[in-house]
Amino acid sequence: MSDLFSQPFEDDNTPTPSPLQRRVVTVSELTGSIRGLLESSFGDIWVEGEISNCRLWNTGHLYFTLKDSGAQIRAVMYRSAVRYLKFKAEDGLHVIARGRLGVYEPKGEYQLLCDHLQPHGLGALQLAFEQLKKKLQAEGLFDEARKRPLPALPAKIGIVTSLEGAALRDIIKVLSRRHPTLHLVIRPTRVQGDGAAADIAEAIRAIARVPGVEVLIVGRGGGSAEDLQPFNQEPVARAIANCKLPVVSAVGHEVDFTIADFVADVRAPTPSAAAEIVISAKEELEARIDRNGQRLRSAMAAVIERRRSRLHVLASRRGLAGVPARLAMQGRHVAELTHQLQTAMRTTLSRREREFRTLRLRLEACDLRRRLTAIRGRLDAAHGRLQTAVNRRHDRAHARLGAMAARLDSLSPLAVLGRGYAVCWNADRTAIIRRAASVRPGDRVAVVLHEGELECQTIEVVSRTNDSE
């Protein structure tokens, strides 16, 4: 590049400057030098202006432009700083930004790197409160039409608050004094600090899942605006709006108002007042019952007194002088008739009862269950006799079979063979050889022994004459 710039621009007579008189830099070097100057010249600065072209990217970084009537400057707020914003940055807000100047080298633009934003003239918490209030009101979460009445006589009450706070002690003190038989379900939660809003929302959902809970008290004692901030956040408001139970909000003191107060079905100025509101319906009902009871007793007493006075007036008339005596006679006659009627009724009932027992006995005699029981008994007896007869016949047959087998065994030729005798058959086993003369030398004979057989060949035939012959 130095060779290129060393060439003359106009004519050859122009003197060529020496390299010491001209220093050529790249765009990156120039931009880096500008960035260094800006960063060294400006430290942390506060800039006031109006937000425009505000965009929150999916990376979590916030890009916007700060402007006034005469100029504008691009600004960026990284995700690590955006999460600490107390309000929602949007176009048209007049803010004060704290940051430092920097240069975005790929485009050669200088910008303000913000690490803090605050509304101009209005606190960040108050601005966030107004923004969320406007949003939820537009959705109808504050409408009176969606507010639910509290139960008249709740038997089980849910409480979402901190175990360490005075709010829980105040609520329990009021409820135990005015309604000691109540069943309390307490879900402890954090009520201030980071993450308290999510914890409160989860506690509300957990109480709503407990069977039998009829009303829910959500709150805490007094504190600063920062302490009450969890009840001004959207997760708590959504949890209250979606809760299936009537919700009483009791946050802070009487002068404190939170988003939870607007969304809840009933707002109580203090936790103690919330306890009184929840059971006030019971006391009002008891008082009304007492008043109605007193009115009823007074009305009945007046009616009875009027009837008694009229009775005295009628009794004092001349034509009704004998009425009490006649009434007494009629009462005696009624008593006699009542006694006769009772006697006749007892007699009739006794007769009917005897007839009923007779019919019942006859019916029980025809009862199939009893008849089946008797038949089953006879069947079991017959089965026993049959089994005995069969066993007896079996024993006799077994004895006879044993005797016959013994006799057959005594007559069996095998028994004879067992005593040392043998049976001789001819070669083709068609005849028993009883005489030696029926066999010739060379013939084959089969000799059957008690155990096994012998195949023999005749060598010599010796005929012996029986002495008896």
C-alpha cells in the first residue's frame, strides 16, 4: 500500500513526500483507535433520553435507541443486566441509562453499553406496578364479575404466608378466639426476596389441591415497597386468578395496595382483618339466627296471650257457663272410648299374631330349604348303607377270589413243575410225550422246567415196563 500511495496524483513534477510525513492506517486500526479514545475519555456516564426501536431478542439482549429532540444514540443492554430490570422497557419511556461508550466495529457505529435503566421521574417498581396492572386489567382479571363470594361457614381454611412473620400469628390468634373448631391448612413460603414470587405461586397451587379447603388467605405483614414486590409480580397474580378457591389477599398495611389485592376475590387491609372477614359470615349468620329466634318467640308469646284473653272473654259469657263441665264429660267419654278402642286393638292384634304364627309354621313346613335338608339327610344315610353293602360284597368277592386262586394254583401244572418235575413236548410242540416208545433216536424234544426250557436231542430210547403191567 505504501508503494501505491507513493505515486504522484497530479503530475510528475509534484514532489514526493517522504514516508515520515504520511502514516496510512487500516479501517480496523482507525476504528480501534476511536474505540480506545471513547473508552478512555468516557467512563461510566448517565444519559437521559426517550426509548425508541426497542427490541428484546431471543438471546435475551435488549437493543434500543435513546433520543431527544436533537440527536440519538444506539444502545444495547445485555441479558445479564436485563434480568434485573424492575419494569418493562418499551418505546416512549423517558429513562436515565447508566453505561459506557463502545464501538461496534463491524458497522463502525458507536453505542451505549447499558448496565442499568431507571425511569425518569417515576420509580422502577412503581412503573412495573402500573405496567402489570394495566396488562391484567385489560385481560379482565380485575373485573367484579369474576369475583367469587366467600363461603358462609368454612370448616377448613388454607393459609399461604411465612412461618416466621407476624401475619401468621395474627391470623391464628383471631381464628382461634372467634372460631376455635376451624381446621387450618398452612403452606409456608417465602414472602420477600428473589424467587419469592414463584414460591408463593406454587404454594397457592399446592393449597388448592388439598381436599376440603374452602377459602384461601394469602398475605404477609407490612414492609417497604421492595418487600411487597413479590405480590406485585405476574406469577402470583396468575396463580390467584387460576385458583379454584375464593382468595382473600392480606398484604401489608391498610394503605398498601398490590396486584394480588386487585386479582383476589376479597381484599383485606391487614392479615388480622382477613381472618375476621373469613369468619364474619358465620358470626352474621349466628346473629341473624338469634334475632329470628327472638322474633319468633315474641310472636308466639303474643299469639298465645291473645288466644288466652279471648278464651277468658268467652268463658265469662252467660251462654257458655256450662261449657267446661260439658267438656269434662266429653273428655271422660273420649277417654272411655279410647280405652275400649285400645282393648279391641290389642285383642285383634293378639288374634292376628296367633294366626300369623300358625301360618308361618305351616309355611315353614312347606319350606323347600327344610325339605331339601331332610331329603339330603336321607340321601346321605342311603349312600352310607349302599357304601357299606358295596364294601361287604367287595370283601366277600375278594375272599372267594383268593380261595379260588389258591385252589387253581394247587392244580396248576406249574406248581408240579416247581416240585422238580418236567414236561416233555415233541419237536413241533403239538403233543406231550408220555411214553419213551413214541420217540426215536435222533428226535428233538423240548423239556419245560419250573424255570426255563431245554431243547434236547434223543440219543437213545430205553423202554421200561411198568411193574403194574
